Amino acid sequence: MRGGSRRPPPDEDRERLFDSLATVEILEEFLQSRYIGMKRFSLDGAAALIPVLEAMLDAAAAAGVKVVLIGMSHRGRLMVITRIVGTALRALIAGFEDVDPRSVFGSGDVKHHMGATGVHVTPDGREISVHLVSNPSHLEAVNPVLMGRARARQERRGAHGRGEVLAINIHGDAAFAGQGIAAESLNMSGLRAYDVGGVIHLIVNNLIGFTAEPEELHSSRFSSDLARRVPLPVLHVNGEEPEAAVHAGRIAIDYRCRFESDILLDLIAYRRYGHSEIDDPTTTQPLLYRKIKTHPRLWESYGEKIGVGEAERAALKKRIVADLSEELERGREIESRPVISVLPSWWDDYRGGHYHRSFETETAVEQSVIDRVTEALTITPGGFTLHPKVKRLIDYRKAMIAGEKKIDWGMAEALALGSLLLEGTPIRFTGQDCERGTFNQRHAVFIDVETGKKHTPLATLGGDETPFHIYNSVLSEAAPVGFEYGYSRDMPDSLVIWEAQFGDFVNGAQVIIDQFITAGEDKWNLLSGLVMLLPHGYEGQGPEHSSARFERFLQLAGEDNIQVSLPSTAAQYFHLLRRQARRMWRKPLVAITPKSMLRAEPACCTVGDLTAGRFYPVLGDTEKIDATRILACSGKIAHELSAERRKRSNRDTAVITLEQFTPFPREELREMLQRYPRATELVWVQEEPANMGALAYVRPLLERSARRLRIRSVKRTESASPATGSARAHGLEQKTLVRLAFERIGESL
């Protein structure tokens, strides 16, 4: 985009643009001289980003935008925090000085990953709230998180939300072209489940990624060509022409606000230093950096262009450096890390930190609630033609509530969700084929077989004030999970659920799990109540349809950061969902859900189990047994062990089920073990191979909780793959596993 293709801006706009460039580049130069060898991922070479963002915020405020959320990686982040968000420079200096290190032992994050909140004031006095989203070094991982947060903020504002909340996503050229989550997020932008009325994408194009050049990074001419898969305009602009860049930024705002669609601005610039300030780029790009070394800074060349003389520029630099030096001294006087991000008021009633039993809440419901939800679930609009299989499902569910059949997993879930809607808890439910459910267990959306029209029974319970939204997600994990995490960040008063088609597929979202879901509280003091439903169970369906690899979540568990539960009955699942929504302790919940047990009689429950009781972290035998041995396990195999015991007429072996792994229920487990004073042996039984499942996690915990007992384990032998691909081999393995649990053969823990 050429600056000469339009009328030049007024003198006051040029002065503001010059001042912005000078402030940014002189600050970068100041930090470079004061903190030699310290990473800051400067904007040197791409300083035009700041006046572009300022122009965008001014135009957005004029268009009625009230809130802007910005997602970006580390390049230029510190300048955005100070110049755009408005954080005091002394707070930034305190980060460089690393004040009060004892306050963040084992937690916190580096300064160029932190989020920040503030207010931008336009030249005409308008105010616009600015939120910079926390992001790790996985550069594009923030893309869907930003979108999820924007969607939540828009929904909070009601009918005008899309016009009042704007998302700006700042990318690097190498990461935008190279990281798949960027493509996933672009694909999601126009879909009903994820639409946020358009995202403004801005590539800070350095023409280099770490040490790699464009021909090694993307196959097309521009790194932005990835965006051509979706219908959005792309503006390429020279970062050395700041007037044109600012004009392009205003165009981007006008387009997004008018058409509520994505637009991309490719700011082509360069990088004065290496990937970080401790790198020496001359070893890998000697010719390029020979030119860069003599290339003038943008504020100086632009100042010369608009008639700011050398003496005037020198005086300006002297004044700015003096102000910076004063801020430096103030920053060094700060004794504790300043807070640069403030949580919105809707988090006031919620808390994180370590778990305590006092956080628990009632989850049982009245019979009248069960009846009201059942009525909504089993009535269809007049003239609506159901599929025969769905009609049988409705009839079956009526029989469940009438006491003619036991309540299965799908009905228990529907009753839990419906009861929460009646209590005023909004619900957002997404996942791969989640409307029907992977195993035909849900059918939350009815489809008229004659007209194709849809009816969502649960949506009739809460109405507009307490919505129930359920969407089939795109066939991906990373971006959808990131979106739901982001949404949950601004909707603590909602139940936000993502379900994997099969639990194994959550592997595709590992970066989001590692960097946001399990570590967000520790790194950034940010909470989330996201629920992940992961179907799990060894059914002879092969390596990719057996294990949700929940051992990975257990390895990531620490400081009560997440909850990992394997509910073994429909009643447990009912109370687990209601507990997650009702209590004020907000932590992500990983619920390992069944497959074959969705309808199996041993996992079913009665209405009485829902109108009384709660979620029990440890379940004991329903039969009274004077046991000398205890089999401890979790999930589906608990029912198989109980069936085997009945088959053997065994009366000296108890089966207890660990329903929750983290926070680990030490007290509940001790209380359960005390029921069996004659027991001398505790056997941990799991379906998973020895190097997977819960074994490594529970080993030390069982040793501390059951000191008087000899502890052994029964499991599949260690394996590189979660499960066999042969259904017949699986059957033989499973029979052997169950048999060994009763024959006193097993390795000591």
C-alpha cells in the first residue's frame, strides 16, 4: 500500500505519529543500553506497529467499540503494554529488575508473556478498555483463546456485543505461516459456534523467523497467503511508510465494523537485532545485517521527512531519555511485583488456590426438578417428525423416570444440565459430534426427518436469560479447546464443556492443556472452570480409541490446579457436573467418561440417587463384605471386577473405586480402608499398561494412605502403544487381567 495514493494527513496527525515513533524507538534504545544481554523481543525495525494500533483504537472508539482484546506473542509485547494498554513504565522496569523474587518461587512467568489491562484515551477524550491476553512462547496458541474471550465478552453485552467488543490478533510472519493453530482459528472465524463478528489480524512481518529466511518458512510469496483459504481482504503495507500503515489500520477497523468479518494487515518491516537481544544475527544473515546496521531509525527518517530538524530531534531525544531515567529510578524503588492486570468483576465471587472440603456444595435435586426437566426432554413441537430411533430413546427415558428402567449415562447428563439451567446457570457445550454424541448417547438436538428442522429440548428450560448452546465443533482439538478455555475465562458463572470424539484425540490440544489449562493459574493467576469430557475405556477398538491418556493430566497436576475424575456411575456423573457449576472453587475439570458403560446396567442409577447424595471421590462396595483383600481401581474395570467376584462367589475381596484422582481424596480413602479392618493386602488394578494410567501417580499416595497393608498392582505390561489393535487379543488380555486380580498374583508396588 503506497502512502502517495491518498491525501497526506493533517499536521497534528503527523506530529502525533512522529511522537509515537520517537517514544517507542527511544525507549527500545534506552532499554537496550540499560539492560544489555537481557531478552525483551524489541520492536526495533517494526516500530510502526504502535501508531497503527493507536490509530485502530481511536477509530474503534469512534465506531462505538467499548472493549478491545489483543492477542500477540512476545515480539513488541512490552511496548504494547506500556504504550497501548497504558501500564506505567516503572512497572515494566520492576520486571527487568526482577524485584521480590521470593514472592514468585515456582510460579509466575517472564515479563513478555504476561497479560495486562488498561484504558486507552483517544485524542477527543473517548475511553476504550484494552485487554492484552496472556500468552506463552507457543506463538499462535493465543489465537483461539482470544476468540473465545471475545465471544464471551460479546455475549455478556447482549444484542450490541459484536459491535462493542473487538478482537485484534497480532502475529509474526513465520509463526502465522508455520503453526497450524493459526489456520484452524481462521477456519473457525465464520462458523456459528465461534463467530465473533470478525477478527483483525495484524502480521508484524520481520521477513525472518528466528534464524530462518522466508524461502525456508512459507511456500508462497507472502506469509499471509495462508489467509487466502477464507474470504477476507489482505492489506500489505510498508512498515517504513508509517502514514500508509496508519491509514491501513483505519481501513481495517472500518471494514470489520461495517461487515463484521475478518481482515488482515501485513505490516512488512524488519528486525534490527536478532530473535532476541542476546542473539548475534550476523552469524546467519551477515549481508542483511550489514545493511540494517547503517539503516536509520524510523522516527529519525520520518521526522526528517515532515520537517523536524536535527537539533529539534536531538532535544526531543534528550527530554525523553531524561524522563525514562527518572522512571528507571522509580522502578528500581518498587519492592514487590506490580499488578498490571485486573480481573473483571464477574470473578469476584470465585476463587482458586488449594482445595478445602468447605468448598463443597449440595448437588441433589428435588423430584419436581427431575419431572420438569424430563417433560422438556420428552416433548416435541407440534407436527415434528422424529426419527424412529430417537422416538424410542424418548420413550425409554420416560420409562427411566417412571422407575421402569434405570437411568443411564445420557439421561443423567441431561437431567444434570437441565437442572442447572433451571437454577440459572448458562451452558455452552461443544465438541466433535457432541449434539448427537459419539456413541448415540446424547441426542441433545432432535432433527425432523421430513423438514430437517432442529429442536433442542434443553434450550426450552432457561430461555434467553439462561441459554443452553450446544454446537458440533470443527474436526480439530487445539483451536476448539483453546476457544473454550478462553470463553470460560470470561464466563465463570457458566458451565463450559468441550467433549472429545474419543478421549485419545485430546492429544491434539496438548499445547493448550500444558500452557493454559493446567498452568494458567500458576503463571498468570488466571482461573478457568472448563470441563473436558474424554471418552475412555479398553473395548478392543485399537490404540486410538482406548485411552484418554489421563496419566498426562495426572503428571501435570500440582497445587490443586486441575481436577481429574473417572466417574463410574451415571449418578456420580450427574453430581460431578452439578458440583462443577455450583461451587465457587473454579478449576478445570477433566472427566474421563465411559463408552461401553454408557448404557450398561452396572453404571446406571435410580431417581433416588439424584434426589439424594452427592459426588463421592471414593466408592465402596454396595455389598457388606468382611474382606481380607481390597482391589482398588477406577472406571469400567470396577464393574468387571465386581462381576467376576459374583461369578466366583468370592466373599473375602472388596472392590473400591477411586472416582477422583486430583485433588487426591486422602481422607476419604483412609475412611474407606478403615471399613475393612481384617484386610492385609491392597491391590491396584488398572486396564492400562504399566507405564500408563494412574499407577505412577497413585503409587506413593496409596503407600501413605494404607501403611498397614501390603500393596501390589495388576496391570497390562508396559507398552509403547496404549492398546492392541486386535479385538480378540484384547479379550484375552482383559480376562487375564481380571483373573490375576483375584489370584493373588501381582507385582509389589
